[in-house]
Amino acid sequence: MTGQTYMISHHRFETWLRTLLVFIVTTMAIGAATRAMNAGLSCPDWPLCFGKVIPDFHPAVWFEFVHRACVGLMTLIFLGCAFYAYKKSDIPTGVRRAATIGLLLLIVQIVFGALTVRLQVRAIIVTTHLALGTSFFLSVYWMIMALHEKVDRPHGLLPAGFVLWARSTPYLVFGQLLIGGFVASTYAGSVCVDWPKCNGEWFPTWWGAIGLQIVHRMAAYFLAVAFVFFAFYMQRSHIRPWVTPQFLRLSRWAAIVVCLQVVVGVLNLVFYIPPALTTLHQTMAVILLAICLRLFFVVGRIRS
């Protein structure tokens, strides 16, 4: 294989991966909209919909049907990308490992998609479905990052506190995303009808649906303050030898996204959980998680 052919083929592979990444986010957004519209059981059977491959048109039915169709197309694109990664000997090992993890996650995700319908959209199944879909998204994103490993090398050692933060944020955001998913699937988002208080109190209870909503709010406030503080800290430390332009960009984007996420979350409550804002809220959480995973990846490569 000539150098030019190598660049062209791998460029196309990366383009397909990036297309797949956007497709996954879109599919997750359609799934969130389906849940927010209570359309999760619009197709009461699986894998068909009312016994048909393509059901008769009805808005709620087609939200669920399009979600399933997107999963099918997404699966085909991923299988093609995974086959390419396994076939090409010059593909980095990290790409193949992420592809293997992604394949396992996709299989389990499809199973849980079927269980979501067959078990009447139980909250724990729906939340697990979201966790698997998000993990699949992260595995594909890892394939993209591992393909080129574009990392700015610092001129000094990374502080232990910075490394701890970079290693922790993906888990913190992922956990918050799952809490939000459980809030949505149990309809706990509508138990507090006001903001910033909850039914006229700051902490009415820590139990039940209201308690779940309070936990989600408190975690959101903590993460928002932490990410904004982190961005300010990085900006003030920009002249230090270990601070790279890549670190500065990631910290700024994380702070911007988390602040917008808080605004969307508040609007979600003020306007009583409209499907459009609920979908945007989940999508922005996934974007924030991707930024955190990028920071995690970069720090890991620098320290390896």
C-alpha cells in the first residue's frame, strides 16, 4: 500500500466513524424524544411494529419506528467500520479494542431495546438501555481518538490534582447522565413544579421521586460549579509549562456546555418537561461526556 493510498483509505475510515458518531447521537436523541412523548410502546411488538416491517403512519408510532430503523442502519455502519479495523493490520490496537467493546455493547443494547418493549418500558430497563447506548457512543469516539492519537505534549509534569480531575470527570458525568435518565424514565422530573425550590422547599425529602429529583439537581449544581472553577483555574495557569492549548480548549468547552446544560435543565422545569428540551438536555449531557472522555484520553496518552 502506497503512502497516498494509506492516507486516503484511513481518511475515509475516519469519516465513516465520525458519521457514525453523529448518527448515534441522533438516534439517542430520537430515543429520548420517543420516551418524552410516551411513545415507547407505540409499537407493541418487536422486532416488527404491529406485525409489519413498515407500519402505517401515525406520529407516535413513527417516532418509535424511525428510532428502530436508525438503530438498524447504525448497526450496519458500525459493523462495516469494525470489519475494516480488524482487517487492516496497520490500524492501532486501541481502535480494535474499542471496536470489540463497541460490538459487545451493541449486541447487549439491542437485547435491552427488545426488553424495553417486552417488559413495558420499566424504568430500570430504560435507564440501562440509555447507559448501554451512551457507552456504545463512547466506544466509537474512542476509536476515533485512538486512530491518530492527536495529543499536545506538555513541557512539564502534570499536577496530581489535575490528573485526578481528568480521570474522574467521565465517571461523574456518566453517573449524572444515568441519574437524569432514571429521573426521566420514572417521570420524577415533573414532581417539582417550581424552581429553584421544589414545591416551595429547598430540600423537601431525600426519598422517592422527589428525592431523586433533588439528588439530580444537587449533582448538577456541583458539576456546574466544578467545571466553571476548572476552566478559570486553567485560564489562570495558562503560562505554566504543563498547560497545553488542548487542555485550555477542553476546559473552556466543558464549562460552556455545562452552563448551557444547567440553563436547559431549568427551562425543562419551568416549561414542564417539553419533549424538545428534554431531548436537548440529554444530547448536551452526551456532548459534555465526550469532552470529558477526550480529556481522559489525552492525559492517559501523556502519562503512558
